[in-house]
Amino acid sequence: MAGNGNGHEEFSFNNGVVARNGLAKVQTHKKQSEICHDDSTTPVKAQTIDELHSLQKKKSAPTTPIKGSEGAFATISDEERQQLQLQSISASLASLTRETGPKVVKGDPARKTDTTPKSHVTHHHFTPTLNISDSALKFTHILYNLSPGELYEQAIKYEHGSFITSSGALATLSGAKTGRSPRDKRVVKDETTEVELWWGKGSPNIEMDEHTFMVNRERAVDYLNSLDKVFVNDQFLNWDPENRLKVRIVSARAYHSLFMHNMCIRPTPEELENFGTPDFTIYNAGQFPCNRFTHYMTSSTSVDLNLARREMVILGTQYAGEMKKGLFSVMHYLMPKRQILSLHSGCNIGKDGDVALFFGLSGTGKTTLSTDHNRYLIGDDEHCWGDNGVSNIEGGCYAKCIDLSREKEPDIFNAIKFGTVLENVVFDEHTREVDYTDKSVTENTRASYPIEYIPNAKLPCVGPHPKNVILLACDAFGVLPPVSKLNLAQTMYHFISGYTALVAGTEEGVKEPQATFSACFGAAFIMLHPTKYAAMLAEKMQKHGATAWLVNTGWSGGSYGSGKRIKLAHTRKIIDAIHSGSLLKANYKKTQVFGLEIPTEVEGVPSEILDPVNTWTDKKAYDETLLKLAGLFKKNFEVFANYKIGKDNKLTEEIVAAGPIF
Ligand SMILES: Nc1ncnc2c1ncn2[C@@H]1O[C@H](COP(=O)(O)OP(=O)(O)OP(=O)(O)O)[C@@H](O)[C@H]1O
Ligand SMILES: O=C([O-])CC(=O)C(=O)O
Ligand SMILES: [Ca+2]
Ligand SMILES: [Mn+2]
């Protein structure tokens, strides 16, 4: 029967009873004593399944010995240290109207052994009150600095839309929001921030008052405390040890916890034991909306920054980039106070120690071009430039994945493996093979991975003063040259302008490319007036003799629709020539209108594309488009023309004169 190729009837079930002829075949000619004996392996040292399972997991290494006497908790026992850590977390989660923090306990509520906690902690502000509420009776389980493996398990068990892709990454969905919500980002205006920050037209800082912040904070904290468990990440920002920030992220999703595990700097076990009180805390209650009856609220999303309290509250968006860029905003406030310039830029360093910065708005190529197999990666998106040189703010990278290919971007492609968070991508339901061309969920598909996933990452992520400053603009009009050399005034002009173009087609009804100007190539994240950052950049570039370049990673041979995006291979050759110093030695000619110095030759790049006019068949259309873009630049710059940049008006006048002339 078996082996007759037609086993269907034989092995069918009839009313729950196995067909007799199905059983009849199970025959052995061995003696009773030989059955079930397999001498090739030794039996497990367990009598029960539970015992077997307990063998599987080894206790994590005991807490590391503390060197010297430094550190907040240096002289105390492990148990006391654990208690203090829990107390600090309970304090973070404390409701400010009910006087006490929640009862917090470490561990997963789903684990049998964790459900009756032996020790827990409640945080008291004043004297403990007898006015017990239901919420005060429950425990909030804290999943503290889980590992990627543990976070994968949490995500897959509890979060819809979590899958392991064929390369081992964790595919997640960010929900209704697949990008940041700049119109819902608010900053508390108090006596200090009113004078210090940039407010009004063009500023990203939309005001809210302290009271409304507290209403939203309470809403987020109540939401988080109502859950069985929350994730807490204690991590660092900034690889410059003297200007390091301790950040705590409280969130409800494993996806958020893994994202921040990747994006912030990961503490060593020893650093974690001595973490103490965070310098800044994020409350991410993104699944829960804000209340539109609340003053200032204009949608169900609110991302709120309170610099005095050093806190950020997220309601109504699960897009993880809000956390990353919220912290970047904080750095844009704190660092300039210390004469350190914060930059929306990528950064890498050559074998000879030459550092390059890559400024640019979203999608212009910071991550793509700073990830360079011939150079060491310092970071892809957020840096500081201080007296000792540059330092990365983050511990990971955040790459755009749309149309990603192994051939064109091998290092990024290969970084998408176990531990990497892949947001909003589409994959084959069976093979789990990702289709990077698929925009069904969003065009803004993303990968977040620790920086050490790039084989030639420079650890620690610091470097000397930059030699080259590359301004990236993705010009969808196709009139900016692929590369031009800038003088200092031009650099400041383009830095303050922050030009790039949104391409038609991504938004319905948009028929032609739309110019966007975003001061300092990141107006959404800056806190002070753009001229403050510009003055610092000018001063540092001058002092350290850096050369600036404008690189168009956008269109050539016509605008979006008729022309083509400049080949990544050509842009890479241009960047190579900048790094090697060969471009500095090229012959230059000046362009009309923008007055840009363009090289006549770049190794590996067809010379005819270096002057964009050559690539357009319709020269009249080229002239018109060039003037149109110049007009947009001029109009955008009007608001800045009256600001003083630097010590006197000299630099301001020079900068205004460095714009297009027509
Ligand atoms: N010539 C080119 N130069 C650079 N990037 C190009 C070029 N042609 C196409 N691209 C594509 O443009 C995108 C650049 O995205 P990238 O992730 O580098 O943006 P980013 O500047 O890091 O933005 P964000 O700040 O949002 O992370 C990539 O998808 C890359 O493949
Ligand atoms: O913040 C994001 O969503 C991604 C990013 O780096 C940017 O937009 O500059
Ligand atoms: Ca990026
Ligand atoms: Mn960015």
C-alpha cells in the first residue's frame, strides 16, 4: 500500500478513526528492547519538558565588575542597583496629577515566572497617598533594553504586520503615517524659548504652552501605564564623550524599541549599570491619538517638545522617524549653546584621514553617498562639528529603500539582515523576498540598522575637521550642474537656501517639479534662526580651510518628465574626484545666472554633461527653466536678506550677492 503512489484512501480519516489499513503497515520486526534506542546521542539532562526548556537559556552574564569608584551607583549591591533602576523608570512614568508612579516590574508579563513579581517599585513624589485608584493597583511590566532577538519575538507575537524577511530583517508597518508630520510638531514656548528659538514664518517650531504639553504628557503616560508592558530603552546620543546625552525612550511597540536600539548609541552593560537619570525622555504613545478638544491640537497627531522639562511626547503617529528627528531637534538646541554646530549631514573619512560632510534634504543622497566602499563611514545623517572635529550623533543608519539594488548600493543592501528594521516594504508572502520596487504601502520605505552593519564603519564614529563640505541638491528642474565649486559666500547662500525639488507624480495633481527650500538643509529640525547655524558653519569652514561643493543628484538633460536622473555611477565618480583632491586641480568656467564654477573635466564622467545646457535639446526651454529656478531662489531668500550673519553686515552682504544674478 505505502509506496503504491496512491496513498490517499489508505491514510484518510473516517469519523476520527484511523482507517485500519492505514495502521496495518506500522510493523517492526525488531525486538521490544531495541525499540526507541538510539545510542548515537547521549540523553538530555532533563526529566520534564519544563526542565528541558530551562536548560535552553543560559543566564545572562552577571553584572560586570565596576572599575574604580566612578558611576552613580558604584558602591552599591546588584540588587540595590536594580531597585534604583526600576525606581528611575517608575519616576519617568509617574502621573503628575496622581502623585505616584506605577508599580513597575522587570520582565515579560507573558512569562509564567514573571507574573507574580517578587520585587516591584513604585515612585512617590510626596508622601504616599491612601487614595488608591485602579491604575495604582496594577503592575506595568518593563521590557528594559531588550536584545534584537527578544524584540523580534515580541514584535512577531504581538504586533500585526511583523515578519522576518528572507535576509533576516524584521519587516514592520508604521501604520497610517509613513513619514513625519511636521505640521503637528510643537514646541513649548516659555520665557526662555520665546527669546532663544526661531518662531514665525518658515520656522518648524509651532508653539504650544506648558499646560497643554502637560495635558498631552498625562495622556501619553496614562496610555502607557494602562498597558501590561512597555519598552524602555536607555541609550546615548553623540560619540563625542564630552557632549554625550543620556536618552530614555518609553514606547509601546517592539518595533519602536528595536528602531531606537539601532539608531541611538548602544550602551555597554557597564555603562547601562551606571546610567542613572536620563538627560532626555521620549514618551511614545503613538498608537493613541491626541484629543482634538485640547488647546492647539489641529489633528489627532501631536509631537510635542518641552526643552525645559527635557521631554518629548508622541501621540497619534507610529512613524519611528519622529523619535530620531525629535532627538535631533534637541541636539540642534543644546549643541550650539556649547559652540558645537549640529548638522543634517552624512560624514565619511578617507584612508588618509580626509573628512567629508554631505549635507542635503531628505532623499538627496546623504546615506547613499556617505556609504562608500572606499572610505570609512562616520555616520549617514546627524553630526556635530566642534573644536575637536566631527562626531556622529547616532549609532545607526536610516536608508531609503525604494528601488534599492545590490549592484548599485551593495553595502546598504547587505546591511539588511538580522537586527535591521525594514519599514513598510512589500515582500513575497511565501519566500519573504522583499520587492524594493514596490510602492504599494509608501514610496518612503526605509531600513534602520546599526552602523557596524556597514563593513567599513569608523568606530568610534568621530573624525578630524572636514576637508570637503558637499551640498547635495536633487534638482528636478535639471538646470543645476552635476558639480560646482563654491566660494564661502556661495556656500552660505546655498546652505541657508537649502534647495531641493519634490518630483511630480508623488503627489496627485502635481504636474511639474516643486522647489522646496529648507534652511540649513533641515529646517524641520533646527531650533534657532538659520543664520546662527550659517554663521557657525562659515566660521568653522574658514578656520579649518574646508572646500565646499554643490552636487546635483537630480535631473539632467531636461526637467523631470523629459530628462533623466543623473546616474549614481556618475555622481560617485564626481564624489571620488572631490575626495581625491583631483577636482580641485581641474579647469573651471563660470555659469550664467547662478555664477557657479563648473569643472570642464571629471575622470569617469562624460564631459558634455558637466554643463547642463549641453544636455538640453531645447535651449530656449533650458533658459526659461533656469530663470524660473533662479526666481524661486530669489523669492525664498528675501526673508533672510535683513538678518545679520556673523559679527558685522559684511558677510550678509556678500551672501546676498552670491545668489543668482539675472
Ligand atoms: N545620482 C544619484 N545620487 C544619489 N542618490 C541617487 C542618485 N540617483 C538615484 N539616487 C537614489 O536617491 C536616494 C537617496 O536617498 P538617501 O537615503 O541617500 O537620502 P538621504 O539624503 O539620506 O535622506 P534622509 O535624510 O531622508 O535619510 C536613494 O534611493 C538612491 O538610490
Ligand atoms: O526623518 C525621517 O523621516 C528621515 C530623514 O532622515 C529625513 O527626513 O531627513
Ligand atoms: Ca538617510
Ligand atoms: Mn535625515
